Amino acid sequence: MALTNAERQKRHRERVKTALRGDGAKVLTAEQIADRDAVMADPIWPVPTGAAKDQMPRFLGWTRYEWSAAPEPMIDHFGMRDAWEGWQSERAEMQSRLNAINAASTTRAEAIVAEHGDRARVIIREGGQRALFRAYEADPTLGKKQRSRSAAR
């Protein structure tokens, strides 16, 4: 006996509901699965620039950056847990690198301030640490006039 249209629709809705209760990835089309896998394969770093940014793979309109910040229930629903955990560990590793770089920069700036005092503080206040580093590299005396040896005698 053939099913009526209403019966086919009812069975389809039941299959979709059953699939959604379990693994949401089961209801994705082959194209969506390919898009999801392409997003999951991309690391967070390096960040693309220029035209490469426009070529980033997207899954349901989101890039890997949006998916890396998505709510965990969505990540689990679409079967992206492994990629999400990888992105989180990448982010933590990069943050630790940035913290080390910032600590080294602060230490270097403090050493220059200890050596040159007020002049170095003025440069930091007006232009920040990078301005201090540029000024120090251009002139390690930071504009202090050196006494000539003949005047010291």
C-alpha cells in the first residue's frame, strides 16, 4: 500500500526530530559536511589578510573564528568538538607567547627607564613603549649631552 503525502511528511519530520536529538551532523547535506570539514581543517593561526580573508571557508556562514567562539552545545551538535578543542589550545598557546613577549618588552622598558630616568618616562608617556625602543635604538643616550673628555679634565 502506498503512503499518502501526509504520511510521508510525518515520517520525514519524525526522522529529522530523531536525528536532531542525537547527532545534528547526521542531517547535514554532503555539501554542508564538506564545508564543515574545510572549516574544521583550518588552524586559527596565521590569520589571513587581504584577499585571502575573503577566501576563507565558511560553514553555515561562519568562519573558523566564529566557530571557535561558538557556544559549546552548537559545537557538539554539529560534531565539531575536536576542532574546537584544537582551536582553544591554539588560542591558549598564542596567548602564552604574547604574555612572554609583553613581559620581555616591559622588562626592557623598565631597564631603559632605570638608566635614563625622566627623559625615558616622557617618551613612554607621549608615545608608548615602542616609541621608547625606537628612540633608544636611534640614540642610546636618549638625547643626553655627553660631556667631552677634554671638558672633564
